[in-house]
Amino acid sequence: KKWERRCQSTKGWCGLIIAKGLMGASRGQPQFKDMIALFEVRWMSAKDLGIGPLQLMPMF
């Protein structure tokens, strides 16, 4: 609900951050030095994009 309210207040615009460091001590909480790029993008639902939910697949 919080995400939806924020999207409504920004008229669907949000920031997309690309960060490095999938593993390690800062996993899930990147610091400023880990951030590679910031894009301002328009929010789209999975239905609008024509994709379903993402699923974690085992690596073989």
C-alpha cells in the first residue's frame, strides 16, 4: 500500500538504482559507493509489461 501511495503521489515516476555487490557484507543494503547508476523511470505493472511474477530458479 505504501508503494502504491508513493506511485500515485509521483504520478507513476520512480527511481531505479543499479548497484553492485550481490553477495557479501552489504548484501541487500548497498552503500553509496556500491551504486552504479540511477534511472528515473515510469512504473509499469507486470501485466503492462506482459510478464508474470519472477521466480528464483536453481542453478545447475
